[in-house]
Amino acid sequence: MLTRLEVQGFKNLLDVTIDFGPFTCIAGANGMGKSNIFDAIEFLSYLATDSLTRAAQKVRGTSDAVGSDPRDLFWDGYRQNEHRIRIAAEMIVPNEVEDELGERARPEATFLRYEVTLGYGPTRGEHGGGRLHLLREDLRQVEDPKTRLRFAAGDPFLDSLILSSGRDPVYLSTDRRGAQAAFINSHEGGHTVEKSRSPGRAARTVLSTTITAENPTILAARHEMQRWRRLALEPSALRSPDDETGPERMSPRGRHLPSTLYRVAHAPDWSGDPERVYARVAGRLSDLTGLAVEALDVEFDDVRQTFTLFLQERGGLRLPARALSEGTLRFLALCVLLEDSEFNGLVCMEEPENGIHPANLPAMVQLVRDLVVDPTESPGTANPFRQVIINTHSPGVVQLCDPSDLLLAQLRPRSSAGRGIVRSLAVLPYRSSWRAQPGQPTFSEADVVAYLTNPPATQLHIPPGLSA
């Protein structure tokens, strides 16, 4: 679970700090850069597994081919100045990890702060391309973890998740010695391993190279960051049948929906009664969409060796997934994920209201809320450890969210060295929510009037008494 994100110098995030809870909705007008917050989260996730170059290429808005330029990631990246990105994340990591050899281990601490600083420099002279440089990387335990966690959480939740180390809380640190050398030190189990690195030569983060259980706390941070994903459901992916040998987990774009539902329905918890799972999904889908759903199932075609999802309406019409509407498919995908106890981690969702009839917005928002972990109870099979962040410009979604779950995105003036006053993205919490801090900007109802009232040119209104 990502509990705090600090970003400096990434795209239009000049200096942003955000506290996250189990569910967060970021609201703001189109075009101001709300999605850059998701990009920063994804970038951290890629840095946990890929090289610096590959991580930069995979971020939205940069080209994944020859000619990609890492300066696209930097604030003011094409001016002649020093380019730096600093991203820090505070997170709750798994209390048990398994490495790539199948060995299990428990981290010494589970509430951690990871910080990375990247620079940019040319590689082929003044006319050549450039590359990212790893300037600093740190991983340490968050001090006073139960105090630092600011959203309301019950003792069962905290006691089952928060482990603390009684010794030196540093697991990765960077000690610069001289102008050229950076030394990365890993501290685990009371041991210190010193690795000499040149700042310009490191091709990837130390975190991304930790693949064994010898460093379980570092490995736990890596595993947690790998579970940060952007869910961008696409109708073409959701409508596709599945190969018998394909993955059994739905991709961020919605591929492998049939095989995922088939796995969930035939999981040991439901062994012998897959129809019970199908009925639960069908019933929830019927309640959410207003469709008269009679049944739902996944059929295996022996000839084509594929799994296909079918929906049967109460009139007897049986439809394959490819014949369903975009809105129905989106609801269906989320209903399946809700049943999947193996689906956990952080999910970022762009404008979940897209393709949804306005009358179904309350159901959509509630379904997204139902995905997240209940912080008053201990996480487990019945309470999967999930976190959801959405962004939106929809007044309907804003009105349906609890104010404590809302953040308002605005472009605000800020002083920048060498540029004077510039406009960068700011993210403000509601003034009386747990996210508000003394002396820091907040928003009130007056700042979101546009989301709470009808537009000035509205011509259709509900007549008095009709709504009753």
C-alpha cells in the first residue's frame, strides 16, 4: 500500500506531496496533468524491475522506440539547466515474500520509505542523445509507523501488517565520496554490503537487482512496487477469448477475463461449486447495470482450445463477451476482480465513469469502493489487501465520493529557480479531512462549486416534487 508520494521535477509535478488511504479520488479539469501522478507511480514500479532506460520508455507520453528522449520525464527538460527527478514513496509492504528460487522470508520491517533521485546527462557529445543517471537511492524504515499512518485504521489491521525493526532502520543508502563515486550500502540482518558505483554508469536501481531472500526487506519493497499498476480496461481486450495455455490473471487492459473468472470459479475455496461464483458475479452485474442477467459462465471450446465468457439474459438470449457493451464489460471486469482474492496491490484507474450511463454512476463508484481493503479489519482472503486511486473530471463522481477521499487537482503559481513564477500541479485535500495539515493549502465546497451545481446553460431541470 502506497501511503505517501513525494515528487519533485517529474513532468509538471514540480513539488507535490500526497497522502493516500485505501481509496483516493483525484478530481480536476482535463489537461492539467492529473495523469502525471499515475505516471510517477508507474515509473517507480518500472524502476523496481527494469533498467533506467527501459523504465523511462514505458512511461506514458514517451516513445517506446528508437528516438525516445528521457528529457520528456523532467520538469523543463529541454532547457539548458540541471535535470533532476526526486521521487519518494512511503509504503506498507508484504509481511512475507518469496524470491525467484521459491525461498520464503519475512522482512524485518514492513512500513518503509523508498527514495530515488535521477539525473540526466549526454552520452555522445553535445549533439548526441542522453541517458538517465542514478544519483541517489535509499530505503529505510519509517519511524513511529503507527503514528505516521494518518488514515483511520483498526488494531487488527495495524497489528497484522506493521512490523518494526529494533535496530538500524536503514536498508539501502547512498554515500557520495568525492566528485565521481557513489557507494550503495545494503543493511540486512545486521550485515553491511558496500557496492561501489559510478553515478554515470549505474544502469538500474539496486532495488531492481534484489531477487533473492537474502535481503527480505529490500525484496519486500520490490514486490510491493511491482504490484502498482494502472487499470486501463479496453473493450477489445475484454471481449477476447482466452487460449488454454494463456495467463489466468487479468491484464491491466482487461485481457484474460474469461480465464481469470474460470480460475476464480474453480479455486479450492469454491471447489465443486463453480456455479456459486458465476451466480454471485451474475447477480452483482444484474444489480449494477439493470440488465436482466439470468446466468454467467465460461465455456471451453474443445475444437479451438479457447475459453469464452457467456452471459445469458432472462429472455433466454445467450451472448458471448464480444457482443456485450463497453459499460457492461467494465462492470463485469470489476465484478470478477472483486471475487478474486489473489488480486491485490495498488490500482490506478483513469476516469472509471467513461462508457457508463449516468444512472449507473452510483453503482460504479460503490463497486470501485468495494474493491479496497477494509482498514478496520485484518487483511486476508475475505479482505484482500487492495488500494484504489482514481482520477476524474466528472461532477457525478465527485458528488458521490466522501470528502475525506477527495483530492482537488489545480494548476497553481509557484516560484521556480531561473524561471520566476511558473504554474505547476498542486493536489489539495478537503479542509476538514484527515489529509489536511496545518499551514498547508486545502479546498472547501466553494472551490468545487462547478462540480456541485448545474451548468449555467442548463435547460432541463427536475420539476419541484417530481423527485419525491
